[in-house]
Amino acid sequence: MGFVQAALTFGLLTGSFIVPILTPDRSFPEYSNLFRIYGALLIAANIFFVIFCRAETENFAYGEEISEITNVRVDSVARK
């Protein structure tokens, strides 16, 4: 999870500096090219994700921990 947060932060920080460099005159053609580049990067990232992603069920989804929680009596919790 930390890697995802670092990648998002890096992307946002670098984007803040790259956009003014790519659009010095702030004209429509410059922004059009910028959005095309951004769209191509998004498509490439999604293709990368689809190729390399894995789906595994997390431990909490099996219900073992939930059954332990539901077996606790309310009386014993209230007395502590």
C-alpha cells in the first residue's frame, strides 16, 4: 500500500512541474497535446495493470475473524 501512495504522490508532484513546462503559452493546441499525452499514459497504465495484476482473497474475507467477534458475549465486555 505504501508503494501505491508513493507513486501517486510522485505523479502529482511531477505533474505540477511538467504541465507548465509543456504549456508555456497556455494555448489550446498545447493543452490538447497535453491531454493526449495524459490519455496515452492512462491507457498504458491500465494495460500494464490488466497484464500484471493478481487477485487473491484477503484473510478477513473468509469470515474466520468475524465469527470470533460474534461469539463474544456482551455481558463480559460490559463488565471490563
